[in-house]
Amino acid sequence: MSRNATIPHRRPRFQRRWLALGLVGAISSAVAVEPIAQPLAARTRVVIVQDPDATAAFQPQLPHVQAMVERGLTNLLKATSSRTAWLSLITTQDTVGIKVYSTPGPLSGTRPAVVEAIATSLMAAGLPAKQIIVWDKSETDLRDAGYFDLASRLGIRAAASSRAGWDETNYYDKPLIGALIYGDHEFERTGDGVGRKSFVSKLVSHEMTKIINVPPLLNHNEASVSGNLYSLALGSVDNSVRFENRGDRLAEAVPEIYALPVLADRVVLNIVDALVCQFEGGARGLLHYSTVLDQLRFSRDPVALDVLSIRELERQRRAGSGTFTKPNLELYRNAALLELGVAEPGKIQVDLLK
């Protein structure tokens, strides 16, 4: 795998990813190789906030969700207030993108109440509403899940990465040619190399400076979980159909796309919407394959959260007589090799707050 040499210089904690055990190809000589600034173990803490009153008949109860966001944020970041916590991650000059997974709809995808709680907390910390973008790949999915209505009510923005245009200076290059579809940057182009690249949306590279990743606790048949890595990586680039239905392709492409500096260096926080855990059905909202957990899960480490989500999905699948599927652990091991986070459950500290 190669990447465009014009991508900006990475912050120190990501500078060694591309050398991890030869998983990826040669790195551009323009990027210096330096030791990471802090031990990886410092990013392995997960805080789970649980409130038995967070949902009623699968519907989030906003006051409870808001309290859960405040409690999880301050506990994870060891801050005295949510404002102090946010300002340790962002500045009031940042434009913050809240990445959701909206395809399954408002009950099984990321729930609008969780996003509302995050957005109102950000605004209370001093971030102007116009500098908050709730986003996903498809405008139709965002609209159907209620995010355009939410954005209008709060005065924030809702935007689709597929509608913003594709950035020719930021891309993932893989010698795997698939069928380009309408909306892909190189659709209907011909010539050598056409179809090798997946370009990053200008919504990400040009319009936001920080990202808060908020996936649901939802299974994915090939990636195991529609989580932090899968949702952000494939929600940010075009020409992704070539990876979608093959677990081995996702195991390489998802962590390598996520590791692009234009993505990974912007992510400041991951929050898993685990109010409801859907263990079968994937992008289809199937509440009869769902269990209410009444949890929100917080971490700086996307890999740790995804690994814990896979374990939770397996538990719920066994309890609910779901179909056994072998987890795609290679994807998460590859992510760990790229120093995106920790994939070994024994190295993840979990603090449960009830």
C-alpha cells in the first residue's frame, strides 16, 4: 500500500504506524520516523457508563443520555467539568465532525439523542454551533435517520461525505480494481491506474479539524462490528465497494485507510452508542435481534472499543440464539500493528460506572 506524498506531516504519536512489521509498503521519504511521544498503553482505558433508565422501549431518554455523556467524558479525561474535558481535546476555533453510522436508521444506527447530547455539551463548552458537523457517507441515510431535522433544531450542520467532493491530494492506493460506481471520483474514467485509489472526502480534509467517532454497537458480517474503524474508514472515502463483501480485503483496507493522517490525526474521541446492542442484521435495523444495554462507551482508543464490541456481540449472540460467525480478528490485529490501538483484551482497562 502506498499513499500520496503530499499528505501533511503526521503528529508524533502516529509516525511509526507505517513501519509495523512490514504490514504496509514503503513510506514516503518526506515523512520523518521518530519515536512515538507516549507509550501505547496510555491509550487503552475504556470507560463504560451504564444507566438502567437510559432507554424506554428502545427509545433513548435524552436527560439520562446527557448525564451519561457528561459523566463518561469527565471520568475518561479526569476532568472536573465537561468544559474542561472538551477543551483538553479541542479548541473553540476547531470545526468538529461528529461521525455517525446512520444506514440502519435511528433505532439500530447511531441514535440522534446521543449526538444531541454530545453537540449540546460541545456548545456549552464554547464551541459555536456552526462549527459542529454531524456526518456520514450518505445524505439519504442521514436524512432518514433524523439528522437533518436534528441539525436544523440545534443550529449545527448535517453533511454527507459523498456530496462534498473528493480530495485528489489525500487518497488510499491499493492495486485492487473494483467496479467504480456513480459518485466515485474516477467513475467512467479510463486509463492506467484508474480504480486503484480511494479518495478522501473534502468534507473531512477541508472542512473539519477534529473528529468525534460515534458508531453503534452493531454487528457487521465481514468486519464483525460496524464500529470505530469500519465506520470512519469506509465512510470517508470513495471507491469502497471493492472492499465491502470480503473479510480479507476489509482486514487490510480498513486499518490502512483509518491510519491515513488526514483521518487518524483528526480523531480525538470515540464513543460507542451501546444503548442497544444489535447482534444480527448489520445495516438492517432488526430489534428482535437486539438487547438493551443502556450503555455509552468512551475511549481514545478505537481498536480497544471495537474489540470489546466484538466480545459483547458474541455474548449477546449466544444468549439470544443468534447465528455463530467467526470474528474477523485479523482486521483488529492489523490495526494494532499500525499502532491505532490495542487489540488484546487483557491489555484494556475497563472502568464500569453505574
